[in-house]
Amino acid sequence: MDTHKILIVDDELLIRDLLYDYFLSKDYFIMTASSAEEAMEIVEQHDDFDVVLTDIKMGGIDGLQFVEDLRRSHRNMPVIVMTAFPSVETAVEALRKRVYDYIVKPFNINRLYSVVEAAAKECHHDKKAHEREVVNGE
Amino acid sequence: MESKLLVVDDEVFVRELLAEYFTKLNYQVRTARSAAEALQQMGMESFHVALIDLRMPDGGGIDVLRAVRKTAADLSIIIMTGYPTVDSAIEAMRAGAYDYVVKPFRLKELDNIVTKAVAAQRHRAEINQLRERVTELEARFANLKRRENREGVEVGPRRFTIIEKAVEGEPFQIEQPALTGPQRHRIREVARQDPSLYEEAVASRREFRDKAVSLLEESS
């Protein structure tokens, strides 16, 4: 089983630490960013994340704008958004940007984990399918 | 072209309000009182946009959405509700809704959303057509390749016409027997005299494919 690579984006140190420790215990390869700007820089350097987990409400560029920016270069990278301020508007906007899921804080970490796992698996599946296509293509 | 709108709500007030408003805006409007009636209407004619209430006595808007997603792949469906929740918004969007609007709404705002939904429908229809065309082209190419192996280079010029016509936009009307002997001869002449034309045809096919792919990528 391959190690999954996750990028965690949240301006709260506590959340980053909590998620870092948790995903480390699940054998993930983890990178963290405290802002969307920082996350964008990381993604430019490492474009092989299996899943990106981002907060919506952050100083500077917010999570939804980040997803939009990310989509330009990484059309199919699975993104899960988190928010402590859920609203119908942000949920609709997030889903329209094709996020994998919209998680409300405070979350149950086991549930978050199962969503992340599902998103990462889907990503692996897509990557394999893409590789097959490249091999078989003209 | 007149856009066709289906309004589905169990409340007569909402149906009448929306029908009147959008008819004035030159939409061709039909209404349905229930999920079952909506499905029936959609089975009889196609629409650009459907406005469907989230909760109706005989079933929800999301059920209708799921039921028609396969048969009406282009249709933009907007879910309306007086009882919005984050969960139902997520469910609706995930099931493929174009938008989720909360009642009471301002008609002007709804008009803006419907206008965008019509544009999205046309865009999706174009993409689906291109997708079909690309699939069709791929199948034709596979066939031609097989024939080429069997029959030698003669198929080359014919491949050229197929590609050319496909790029012009009529891939479904180019069955081989349609070409007369002299036409075939002429095409072969052209291909023999100017092999670059052949290359060009192949290139334009790539261009066509690229256009299809970029449209696919632009969507959503």
C-alpha cells in the first residue's frame, strides 16, 4: 500500500498540529501550510498530493478562492474543505468547485479520516487510469 | 432561441408566480405539481432548465434530479427550498444540481441564476456533442487502421476526407458509399499530388480533438 500524501491548510496552529499528529499515526506523508498563499507555493513545488485538506475562513486568500486557484493548475486534485462557519452559500460554492467534501468543525476525527481515505483512494484510482491511458494512447 | 423552463412545485402560488415572471421574459414555461408530473413532462419534451422544489409530497427534487441525470445529461437543474440546510445543499450539488436557491428569493436574482443556467446547459450540450464526436472519430480511426492493414495505402486519402468532414462538423453523414467513383479518384489525386494535405488533415483532427478537450476542461 502506497503512502498517501496530504497537504493540510489551516491558519490555526492547533488544528494543523492535531491533524499532523493524527495523519502521522496513519502513516501519511504530510505537509502543512498556514495560509492559502503558502499552500499554493507548496503545491507548485510538489504537485503529487493525493488530497488537500483546507480551512475555508483564513486571513488573506480564503479557502474557496484557494480551491479555485488550485483548479487552474490541478484540475482533479481532491480537495476537502473544513469550516467552523457552515452556510448553504459556502457549501454550494465549494461543491461547485468540485470539492470532494465539506466538513463542519468541530469534526469527528474518525469521520474526517474516512473521508480523506476515500478521497485519496479515488485519486490513486484516477492516477492509475491516467497512466493506462498514456501507455495505450497514440 | 427561446429557452425552455420547467417549474416544479407543489405550491400553486410559486408555480404561477414563476410561470408568469419567466413567460414575460420570453421563456417557454411549463409547470408540474409533483415529482411524478415533472418526470412525465421531462419524458415528453426536453428543457434547458428545471426549477424544482426540494420537498414535495410525492418525492424530493433531488430524487427527480437523480432520475433524470442520465436521460437529460445537459439539463441544468436548480433546486429551490424554503428549508435550507447545509446537508441538503451538499446533497443537491453532489447529485449534479446547477444551483440551490433559498425561498423566498428575489425574482431578479433568480432570473440571473436561470440565465447562467441556460448558458451552462448550452455549454454542456456542446461538450457532450464534441465528446460523442471524438468517440465516433476514434472508432472510425480504429476501423480505418484495420482496413489500411488489410488493403494497403489506398485508404489514406479516404481517411483524409473523413477527417476533413468531421472537422467541418458533419461526422455522421459521411458514410463511405456516398462517395462516387470520380470523387474518390479526385481525392486520391489530391492526396498524391500534395501529401502535406494529408498531414494537414491529421493535424486538424488533432486541433479538433484539442478543442474538444479544452472545452471539457473549461466546463465545471
